[in-house]
Amino acid sequence: EKLLNTYMREERKLFLGGLAEETTEKDLKKVFQEFGTIIDCKVMRDAATGTSRGFGFVSFASSFMTEAAMDKAPFEICGVKIQPKRATPDKPRYKQTNMEFNATLDKACEGKRSIFIGALRDNISEEDLEQYFSGFGRVTRACRLSDKDTGEKKRFGFVDFADYGVVRKIMNITKHYIKGKRIRIDMTRPRIEFSHQTKTVYVGGLEDGIDDPELHQYFSEFGFVTRALRIPDKDGPKRKYGFVDFDDYDAVDMVVTQREHYIQGHRVKVELALPLINDTLYECPDAQEGTTETWEEKVQRKLQYAIPD
């Protein structure tokens, strides 16, 4: 599992060779920030002299951001034309034998009849999804999610199949392309079905320096954030967890489906927050008239329901 996580991190990392000597991390961020959240950016330097070694790395929060950057290459950085490449992991992807790997994949796909599709281009329709995946088995639904207010198609969706075993065939292929563009394939988590009961996610493992503005900025990549709150502690510094509210359920789907989340280089834990009927997780003090409960008391009361198992 640790080796697989290492490989997944490498999928989101770009290698940049041939950098000018004066290139800094600030220059790299200026060029690549348009493609998504950058969790790490580094120009490699000589340990003794501090001079640039002529190459560096940029890591994104999600693999589809890396793909978007690759599509727009090459780039001009400090007057030098740079062609990014995918970073190569120091270790091989799998040390398992083919038999062991197949057994692991068989178990992961057991009982699955739905897959998550990401990194969809504007010209890829639901009909395109159905046509492509019908080559693996009978498709019962191909859905590209839309913004409920604007009707604009989002860059992700789901495909459901009539039979078990189809997902196993799909996951056996490492790369999938529709209309010449690579798309992202993942198995939906069992808990994804509950995401349409809440517009809130729980975020744990927050380090010092990660506060409401940092949470808001990071999760805005997935949708419109209505509230981002790191839980205060009445008698000391803020606690190590918080909550993020979105304006729709689709953003929550995207957040919980992504395996890893990094804020300011720190990995955070993201889970669905259990829904509260006819209530939001954290309201303004005057949200309910006639109550004597303070805002802090309300937070403490709701925490016992909102934190996932």
C-alpha cells in the first residue's frame, strides 16, 4: 500500500529539465498555478553552493491537473523553452508478481458495477462515454454531472454497468483515451452513495498555518465553498480538524473520490460529514431566533454528530 501511494504521488508530479540558472520556485508557480492547486514546487540546488542544478519538480493536488499542464506544454520560463515530463518513480510500481497483483485487483473490484470518470474534456459527451465503455460490457447509465444552476457540464461523472466483472476488465487497463484525450478512471468508494445526503466534508490532520482561508482556497478547486471552518478551541489553539461546506453535492462527490489531499504540503484526511436534518453544521449566532445556546455550545453539540467514524 505504501508503494502504491508513492506511485500515486508521482502521477501528480512533473519533471522540469533545462531550467535557467536564475529560475526560482516563484517562477514555476507563476507558470503552473493556472492548472490547479500546487502542493509542492522545488528547484533542485547544489547543497554546497546553492546554485541551481538546472532542473526541478512541480506536484499538483490531483492527477487531472498534471494532465492539463501536459496538454498545454511547452512553456517559456525565464526565457527558456521547457518541455515538462512526468516524474519517474525511484522504485518500480509493483513488487508483486502478476498473480499477486491480479488477486489484489480482483478483490478491489469485487461487487463493483460503477466507476468514476474524471478529466473529461468539453467535447466528450455522455454518448461518447456510453459508446467507449460499451466495449467492456453493457452500460446502464453514463452520466456526466452538471452544475444545477448554470447547466454547465462538469469535468467528471459516473458509468454504471449491468454486470459484475466489467469494472475488473476496465481497471486491468492502465490508460483510457476518448477522442484522443486520456481520462481518469477510478472505482467509486462504497460511501460515495451517501454524498448526496450532505454538502459538508470533514477535514482532519490540520497542521499549524492551515486555517479557514487555506481550507477555502484549496477546496474551491472542487466547487463553490460556502463555508470553511477550522474548529476553535475555547481554551487554547485551534483543533486539528474542521469542516468545509459546498453549495452542491457534486463537489462533495469529487472531493471524497480523490484519494489524497495535500494543503501546504501536508496530507489531510477528508471524509463525508454525517448529515444533520434541516440544519447546517455551523450557523451564524443569529441563525435561529429564540435560542439561548451560544455559538461555541452549538459547535460542541454538533461535533458529536458531525465527525465520521
